[in-house]
Amino acid sequence: MLPGVGVFGTGQTVRALVPLLQKEGFPVQAVWGRTQEEAESLASELDIPFSTSQTDDVLLHPEVHLVCILTPPPHTRQIAVKALGIGKNVISEQAATLTDACKMVTAARYYPQLMSIMGNSLRFLPAFVQMKRLLGDGYCGTLQVCEARVYGGSLLSQSYGWAWEELMGGGGLHTVGSCIIDLLSHLTGRRAMRVHGMLRTFVRQGGPTGGIRSVTADDYACFQLLMSGGVVCSVTLNFNLPGTDVHEIMLVGSSGRLITRGTELYGQRTSMQIEELLMTDGGEGVGPSVRGLNGMVTQLRLSFQAQEDRRSWVRHPVSMAASFEDGLYVQTVVDAIKRSNRTGEWESVEVKIQDVDPNHNHRALPN
């Protein structure tokens, strides 16, 4: 028996996720939107029986046992912590702040029998599953360098919202960079020790006509991660390229390299003259995140099926998913990159669960 699902959010990821859940046999029972109109519209579009703008109406729904949180970052922590507290399994997007990430970890540790995983679907993309396997098998030899490039159009919403504000979790570093940081750690089995980064906001006013609202969220980020074992990672994110869709990850080692471009995997050993295509899939026009969602939902089904209680699950099928602890690590790296952007210096990455300054986002920034 598969658990009933309650979904928080009405964005494009929700529109991709819900049909995948329904296809795998999950009954999607409820959806939350910021307004009743948004929720009702999406429920009608995706054939979801219940819609609301009240979070508790979804959390307390008797047929909801699995909660998927795809809301603006400022709402994430509150919903995740409350859901775990009333016995619901949780899949969540990245929180807005380090403090929020800490509270989510504390809740997950308090309810270890419940599922609490991050929704970074890139870990489940077949090309990355195979890349990690080949890396472990020694295809590249000793890993030395990781490079990631993500280019695309603006991440800003048409009207003013959280995506415009750095303090609300907007910007390329938080929304896309966090997924890349998590993915690099997952692929390599290493974590960042020190970071150096530069963030820029090139589009400083938003809205269809330029508007008067200022934008504080970054649309360009370039950062380096010095990982344990001496592995160096370099990441460039540029969201000032409308009509462009580049998503490339390259791992370089002493005897070869592995490269994903979109959803395809290529490899080249040092003894080869040209690279070889190692994996392709027929998902024409489907981006890595959505293609990864497909794999993630399949593993979710395997985790929950054959359990007598719809709240019960087994860990193995979703063992590659990011934990809330992984989410805290990613948020710690993001914060260190922001510090580096302000100081111009390399900053250390120290993951702490306690003694986090709840007002760290409100410190006065240097001129």
C-alpha cells in the first residue's frame, strides 16, 4: 500500500512531480497553495481531490502520510518540522537559512523512524548514478578536479516574490548551486573544507517593465570548493543567458574523465583519442532535474510498497537520497560562499548543529 501524498507548492516542479507520483500509484490527496485560488486551480489541473491555503489542513489530512514540500524557502522549515512532529514522512526542498536547516536536522533526529530526505532529484538521474558507479570502479583513476557549469535564463518570477530576495533564499547560488554542491559531495564522497566565491546581481530591477523593486538575489555565481583529499571543485552559474540551457558536470582523474551534458554521460580514458558515449536516455527536451525526479519517485515506490502500514518504509531504495544532515552541510557551504563574497578571502566550512546565530542574516554587511 502506497501512502497518500500531500504536496506543498504550485510551481513548475510540482507540476512535474504530481503526474510522476500518480503514474507510480501514489494517491496525491491534497495540495497547498499560497492562495485558495492557486491551490484550487492546480488541484483541478492535476486531478487532486483536496486543495487549501492552510498548511494544517494538509498536514492533518487523514489520508496524507507523505508530505512533499516545494514551497518558497521561508516556509520550508516550519512545514517540515511540524509534519515530522505529527508523524508524517517528509521530502523537502532546501531551507532558507542555516538556523532553519539546523531545526530540520533536530526534528529528523528526534523522529528517526520517519522518512526525512531532501528533494535533490539530481542524485537519482541515471547519468549521475552511473557516473558515481564508474568513479568508484576506477574509471578516472585518482580523482583530482570537478567542474560544473549551469547556464540559463533568469530565475526571477514575473512579479515580486521570494526569488528576488537573497535573504529569502532567492538567487542562483541557493536555488541551483545548493543542488550542485550536494551532488558533488554525493558523487565524490567528499565534503568541502574551504571555499572561495564571488556573487553578482546583474539584473538589479525586476518586473515586466523594469519596475521599481530592487533585486538582491544573485544571477551569477562562481565559486571554488577545496574538498577533503585535495580534490578541487570549480562551479560557474550564470542566469543571464535566455535561450540557453547548459548543465554540465565533469570529473577529472589521473587516468580519465567523466562528463555529463544534460542527461547524457560521456567518458574518456587517457589512452583514448576521443570520448565515448556511455549513457543516453530518450527524454528529449526533459531537463536533468525532471528526469531525476522520475528516478526518485520510482525509488520512493520501492521504499513504500509491500509495507502493511502506509506510513512504513524501507531505507535501501532511497539510500542515495540526501538527508537533512546533508541539507545542513549544503546550507553551511552556501553561507561560507556568501561570507567569502563579502570578505574576498577563502572561508572554512564547519558544520555545526548547535550555537547557530538565529540572526546571522541580519548582521550589518560591510560596505
